[in-house]
Amino acid sequence: MKVDYIIVGDGYGALFFAHQLIKHQKTFVLFSEAQKSASQISAGIINPVVLKKFTTFWLAAEQIAFLSKTLKEIENITGKNYQIFENIRRIFHDEKEKELWLSKSDSKELAPFLSKNFQNLDTVRNPFGTGNVENSARLNVEDFFTDLNSYLQKKGHLKAEKFDYAELHGLSYKEITCKSIVFCEGMGALHNPFFKDIPVIPNKGHHLKVKLSVKPENAFTIKKKHFLFPLKNGLHYYGGTYDPVGREHEVDDFATQQLIDGLSEFYPHPFEVVEVNYGFRPTVKDRRPILGSHPEFPNYFIFNGLGARGILNGCFFADELFQHIENGKALMPEVDLKRFENPKFIRL
Ligand SMILES: Cc1cc2nc3c(=O)[nH]c(=O)nc-3n(C[C@H](O)[C@H](O)[C@H](O)COP(=O)(O)OP(=O)(O)OC[C@H]3O[C@@H](n4cnc5c(N)ncnc54)[C@H](O)[C@@H]3O)c2cc1C
């Protein structure tokens, strides 16, 4: 079997890259070991604002616009738009925070995102009110992965198996030959003999699925320490935590308690924890994704380091990587693997 591409992985990086291939009529197979990792357990929040300091981030507006455009293209493939147009309402901790929000909302960068129209919510504790993040939204994570995976399967793109690096010889893998391989394994890259030394650091995150006794009355995402929003089965999602040192592949009691305490802080009614899940965000010290080709094997590409913003980074940089591979467009230096001059990051 001859294809243009092999994709290894099945998270945001892999699926947004697969979308580029579908859009440009390239042939490919995608390897999925079908484990629920960071992408599948993510909250799906699409947020242009850093909600601790009320700042925005590199390429936020461009990424938001590009995501909307891409999700419309994906809608043409699966018949569904996965963007849920419900804004984030940030609960203020005190008057000082409100003042900070107001002063930031005057800046050119933040004016499109920080509404000056403060509101009070009924079902939760919010003595200082809430601020609305304009242009924020959510991805319907469950349907996005379910539908795209079934599309890939139907079209014969999906290989539901773990990619075995020992079987890769040049551009041949078992019965498949390809022109390029794109590795999108998230923290799984640590097992990839070609890219295992890229400087991605796992950041373990947990979320809860909870049954609320009194449901918030309107359609939005509530944020204090973490995000709270409704799922389609009547439960609510609450998460996620950040733990840069946890490495164990098991639910952590401390993180679970952190979430229960975080929710209890503003939700005054009884609730039941129905499920706890965790995943590992692939983060990079400079908070930029990592894209580029292997110095010895120019047709092996890495697409990783999506960090806490897997949706925006995955969508935007899938296109950057595709344009780089197919049209020779130079990678932005901020995301280029080559920024890590130290050769120890790449070991053969
Ligand atoms: C609790 C939590 C909440 C989050 N919330 C948000 C959010 O609201 N918004 C947001 O934008 N981001 C969020 N994130 C971050 C986001 O999930 C990550 O940035 C993103 O998932 C990284 O995507 P990825 O495709 O690089 O890696 P992953 O999601 O880890 O996917 C890689 C996949 O590759 C597979 N794989 C690896 N090796 C192989 C192999 N050899 N063969 C076959 N398959 C392989 C793995 O099984 C895995 O499924 C959250 C993360 C966590 C943990």
C-alpha cells in the first residue's frame, strides 16, 4: 500500500493534521492505539484570554479565527459543527480583580475579549459578579473524536493499532510505504526513538464529571479556579488541574480533592462525583509547540508541544506544518524544532 503520509497518534495534533490531508486530497493512514489521552479528556475550552492575569497570548486572535474556519471545513466532512458558542463567565475573587479586568479591557489587544458588562449569576456564589469573555467557546470534544474517528475508519484511513517503531525502515512500515511520516504522539513521543529527546514536559491534569443537585440556569462555562460546564448526559465537567511533577498513570487523590474544594468554593449545593479522569499535557518551557523534521531523516516530522491549548495550537499549526512540508513554507522560528540547538534533544 502506497500513501502520501503516515500519521502516528490520534489527539488534536493528529486529527487537525489529518484534516489538512483530507482537504488537500492527500492519501494517508493514521495509527491510533485508542487510549483516552490528553485530547480526549480535555475540557475543549477555546479561550483567547489568560484568566489569571487577564492578558492574551501569541496569535490568539489569528488562532481563534482559523479554528472557526477549520471547524466549518470539518462540518463539510462530517455534517456537524463541533463549536459550542457558549462564553466563559469568570467569577471575580474581589473588587481589585474587577478593576484590573476593566483597565485591561481598554487595551487594543483585549478589548475584543473582555466585556465591560459584568453580571451576577444566581445558582453559584459570586459576590463580586462575573466577567464575560467574548469570542470564547467550547469544542464538543466527545462528538469531535467519535465522528472524526468513524469518518477515518469508513474511508480506510484508520489503523487501530499501536505504531511499532521497530517496524519502521526508512519510509516503509510493514506493508505501507509513504512519502512522509508525521509523529503526533503527545507525551507518547518519549517512546519514539527518533524524537524521544525533544524537550516536552508532562503536565498531569485531572477533571471530574459531577452530578449537580441544582443546575446553573444559563448556557455558559463558569470559571473560578477551573472550568464548569454541562455535558450532554446531564452531568457537568469540572477541571482541569495542573501538576508538573506527577508522572503516575493513576488517579491522584490530591488532585481530586483540589477539584472538589475548587467546585465547593463557588457551588453552594450538594454534588456527586461520578467520574475522575486524568491525562498528560505535552508542555514546553517556552510555551510554544514543536514542529519540524528530523536532522537525519528529513521526511520524519514532529508535531508536538501543544501544551494547555491543544485545540488552538493543534488547529493552527497543523496548517503551518502542512504548508511547510508540501510548499516549502519556512516554519515560524518560534515553533521550529531547530530553536533547540542543543543536539542532545535529538538522539538517533
Ligand atoms: C485535564 C485537561 C484539560 C484540558 N483542557 C483543554 C482545553 O480545555 N482546551 C485545550 O485547548 N486544551 C486542553 N488541554 C490540553 C490538550 O488536551 C493537549 O494540548 C492536547 O491533548 C495535546 O494533543 P496531542 O495530540 O499533542 O497529544 P495527545 O492528546 O496526548 O494525543 C496523542 C495520542 O497519540 C497516541 N499515540 C502515542 N504513541 C502512539 C503510537 N506509537 N501508536 C499509536 N498511537 C500513539 C496516544 O495514545 C494519544 O492518544 C487539556 C488537557 C488536560 C490534561
